[in-house]
Amino acid sequence: MASASKRPIRIAGASGAACDRRHAIASLAKSYLTDPIDVIMADYISEANMVTQAAKRFEQEALAANTSPVASAASGGGAGPNSPGATGQTSGGSLLTIPSSPGTDPAFEQTFLEGLEPALEDVQRFGIKLAVNAGASDPEGLYQIVTELINRKGLDVNVAWVSGDSVLPAVEASLKAGTSEFKNLYTGETLSSWSGHFTPIGAQAYLGGLGIAAAFSSGAQIVVCGRVSDASPAIGAAYWWHGWERQELDKLANALIAGHLIECSTYVTGGNFTGFKTLEAKGWENLGYPIVEIAVNGSVIITKQKNTGGLVSVDTCTSQLLYEIQGPWYFNSDVTAVLSDIHFEQIGTNRVALKGIKGDLPPSTTKVGITAKGGFQAEAYYFLTGLDVPEKARMLEAQLRRVLRPYSDKYTHLSFSVLGAPKPDADDQNSATILFRIFVQARDLESLLPHRFVRPVIDNVMQSYPGATFHLDLRQGLPKPYFEYYVTLLPQSEISHTVHFPKIPSESSSSGSTIAMPPPPRTKTYPSHQPSQAATSNPTDLPLQYGPTTSLPLGVLAHARSGDKGSDCNVGFWVSDPAHYPWLRTLLSTSTIIRLLGKEYDPEKVRVERCEFPGLKAVHFLLKGLLGRGVTATSSVDFLGKNVAEFLRARVVAVPETFVGDAKGGKGKL
């Protein structure tokens, strides 16, 4: 698109995960004549499937080399899902299954193909461009499948793919040369100490969006990427459309935050939103996918598909903005967005303007996620009903610890937890029933074979508490592999960010061309920790200002959103009514959050950082270490940290009685 074009580019967010609904790309493309879209971006990659796809790639390479992966999980392999005693494992290519033959499952996200196939005719017809990170650990492989699909349909759609995110050789070379310790961003440990226990099998760097811009400029209509940052496609699309330059940092920063707002698809139109009860009247069964309009000056408006459910409001945008951030600096390989003055303005129905974003130089480094095979895990469940649940749980745990004792010296983790609480005087049995969970991990598969875990667990039933009943679905009691994930930094100068155009001839070759993307010419070194303050610098005398209080759940007045980043969990709180913000920011100090976390807070493992966003009427916390070893290795059922916000909103705090009156009248009530 020529830089002379002044029309804002319209970018739609069609996927926020590999498990998002499949119809979005086709729906957006089909509606072009009445709701035009220039670019569709779709995010399929998270820390959860980064590691599973890296493992698939590792198995492919081992198979191609005609070698078997080493047997020990500690050295990057494992006995494998088809080892003796591993019966009951399922086969298939999704995140929910284990491949029946190592090395045969593709290392890209096949769910993208399900969404793309019915959309291709309209994509070609209307000239819509797509940028996706579904290539995961094999973007070239996905490129080939997409090209075959296009050819079978007799269409003419140019496809490019982006490489450079696979950086394990660069990490290993730098570690060997002693140029970096590669400290873990979350735990502070060094890679050498971590790799003493786990052997890395893959490493992916988070790339920026300018490779996507180069691909679009060279005629590609679909760009298949691996681990570009979630928001990078929006940067690339706007950069291409408006003909921006790398030094236009404010514009790039606005595009980065626009991408962040739509990277999780319907999370900005009412999904995972604590004000969800307001959506029912607007239609909450089919939330519309989001669209951002980015003008040549970088200004951003957030909206959504026409004639769909959901909502785009200041609150839904605030909710998504606070999701998965680490503080006031939002880093990307192309730019750093400074969020200190961010705010939103409702300018129409389902139209919100983004304000207050400032751009700064990108960091000289980019984030890298390193994968290792951690071992195997399994779990089993009992049901507890009615009275005396604590005593029943205590009896069951004591018995299970005893029956597992002959095998537990081989476990690396064993935990017992009660999920939920029975409703008092329940008038139906389900409401009086809770789950008792037994969770175990070990380095090798043999340590968790049925006779060493799930069989002793269920064989205990006849001697246990009144009503003892185990869950009949025992598939989760069979061992399945889990992965360790290590997050560090790598200089951008050591990354070979390359765009490949196999079907677009160059001047020197009729068989295609490549473009090498240089690192940013100017960068900045940032402190290792984001700005943090334990309490507000402008406190309000709460008793003097607001008078008597009553005890109510925090969530009666405060919204919240939380999510995972490795072992860390972030949670942001905000209020809709400006009159409530002085109370919120004064109340929510680090000491208050530690108290509200209760037994979830371990001072030996968890550190709390805090910042404020006055323009959002928000207080944000980074709970470092709360998720243990991260999504793929944690023992928590809340492995993505999404329910930390809901847990904290349910905790009781002192709420001014005047606010209770506001809530009863509908003002500020969620």
C-alpha cells in the first residue's frame, strides 16, 4: 500500500489460541463488502504449545536422522508414549493428545488450516492479507501445506514464511563461549545450572513485525510465521500499509498496543471479562471478533465485527490491556511502548479510542523460550460429599501417602488438594460434592506406570472415608509427558530474521527470493525490573474520606484480569467509577495483596511488584513465582493463572458504605 494512502488500515484479530473457534477467518472474509478488512492477524501460539511443538520438531529431526531420542527424560528424551505399560494413550495431533508414533505429528498448529480452508476463496477475491504465527516450530512445513491447499483449489494467492525464531544453536554457542549466562527472567537461575538437570531440545526467539511488513510489500498475501510476538502482526501490517519508518516510535508503539488489544481475539469484546453479566442483553453466545483501525499518524480505534454479540467498551479494553503485561514498559523487538499515561475514550457504540501511548527504543535483546523434556505426570480424583470434608480429606491423604510410599521415592512431586467446598444444607447432591485431587510427577515413565500410581490410588477405596468414590475416568492417571520452559534473553544481533518468498521471483532467481531483516539500528538498555511501588504515593485517608465501612468481596466494585507469563502471574484491578479510584489505589498495596493471597503466598517463592495506571483507574500486580515452574510444569489446576483474579475478587475487604449505596443503585456495580 502506497504511503500516500491516508485511510486507516483495518486489522481483525481472528484467533487468540489454538483452541479458539475456527470460523473467524471465514466469517471476517465473507463479510468484506459490508464490513471490510484489510488484514487478518491470528495468534495460535502460547507457552503451552510452544513446548509441545518444539518437542514434535525434536522428534521429527531425530526420526529424520534415523536415531532414537535418548531414553532419559533428564537428557531430553523419555521412554516414549509407546513404551511397555503405556497403554491407554491416545493418538492424534492436537494439544490434548499424545502422538502414537514420535516424529510423525506436524510441529505447526493444524487448527489454522481448519480456519483458513473455507476462507481462501474470499481471501483471494477481496485481496485480504493474513499474518499468523501458526507455523510454531515448523513455519516452512505449514507454508508447504498452505501452498498445496491453495493449488488444489486453483487459486492464486502468494504465500511467504518467516524464519529466524529457532535459536537453540545460537544460545548453545554463546553459552559455550561464555558470552552470556542466560539468566532466567523469572527465577534468576542461570541456564547452565538449569541445563544440569534438563537438556534443551528447542529454543524460540520472539520476533518483531517488520518481516511481515517486508513480506506484504513484496507481494505476499499470506505470511506464515513461527514465534513472532503476539502483537507483531499488527506492527507489520500498519508499517506496510502506511509506509512508516523504524524511527517513528510513537506510531509503532500505538500499533504494538493495538495488536496487544486484539491478539487474544474476543478477550477485548467480552471474553474473560469480569463485567460479563452486562453482556447477556447484548448477546453473549457469539461474541464478535475485534477490529482495530490504525491511522497514518498512529492513532488507534478499537471496534468489532458488525451484527455480532459482545461489547467494545472502555472496560473491555482496560481488561485486555492489563492482561499479561509486566508493568509500564511493554517490550517488542521493534519498539517499547510506555504505558504510564495510557487511557481509553468511548467515542461511539462499540468504538473506543486508544490514548496516551508513547514510544521508546526497543531493547537490544529479545525474549527466548527454551524447551526441555521434564518427565511425566499423572493425576487422579476422588469425590467427597457432605459433612466433615476436611477430616475425610485428611484420612484419604494419610492412606494414599502410605500406599504410595513404596514408589514415591522416584517421584519428583506429589501433592494432594481439595477443590471447592460443599454448599451448606444443599438441596441437591452435586452441590454438596467436591473433588480431591492427587497429582504426581516423575522423571521417567516407568515410575508412574499404573501399578506404581493409579492402581494403588483406586485400590485404597475400600478402607477409606464414608462415601469414598474415585473418578471412573482413569485416563488422567496414566503417565503423560510434561515439559520444562526456561525464559531468557538473546541479543537481537544474533538472530537471523529472514523472510522467504518461494513463489515470488526475484531479479536474480526465478525460483523465489529471501530478505534478511536487520536488527534495530538503535536500541536501549532497560533495568532488569519494571518500576514498582509498594503502596500509592498519593494515599487517601480512607476513614476520613469515606466514613464507615462494611465487609464485602473486592469484586463487588473492582474489575480484574489475570494471566500467566512463565512462572509469574500478573493481575490488574480497576474500577469504572472515577470516584472509587482513590479508595482502590490506597487499599491495594503489596501488603494487602499478600494478605488476600492467603495460603497461596509463600514468601520463599513469591515476590510482589506493583504499579499504577491512573488513566485506567487501575492498580497492577506482578506476582513473581506464583505459578511455580510455569504452565507446562505447574501442579496447579489454574495453570494459566486466569482465575487468580477471580480468587482475589472474592476475598473480603472493607468497602465504604457510601459505595454500597452506589452499587445498589447500579453505579459501579459489576
